[in-house]
Amino acid sequence: MGLIPNTMSKNTNSRQSVWATKVLAIIRSGNSQAAVAQIKVAPTVKDLQQLRKLMQAQKLPADRLLDEAIDANLALLSAPRLHRAP
């Protein structure tokens, strides 16, 4: 058999989160209340971590409100669930 590249498998570890880039655009527009609302409904811990990395890479001015929202939601998403829906 010849060497055929596997196009079905993609490395998802190196992909950037679409959610994080969209929230970063909201932050850059200056609408921090909308950004906090989006942070509160973040899909995963990975997305929040990616957002934090993007904010640091863009060297945005520190915003205590955003930092607190990210920290709080990281804690909520990282906590073990008490029960799961069937």
C-alpha cells in the first residue's frame, strides 16, 4: 500500500478557538459588558484559556472586570458536576 495522507484526522490541539477570537473582537471594540456576558456562557475551559492567551498576545490593557469574569467561569467550568442529565 502507498502512503496516503489521512485527511480525516485533524490536529485540534493547535486550532484556535473561533469563540475566543469573536470574544476578543468584542473586547477590542470596547464593549466589556457584552464580553463579560459572552464569557459567562463560554463553551469550555479550553476556550476561556485560549481567550486569556489571545488577550495577553494582543497586549490589551488590563481590565479587572474581564479578568474576574474569566477566573470565575474557569472555576465554574472546572468544578466537578454534582449530577448529569440522563
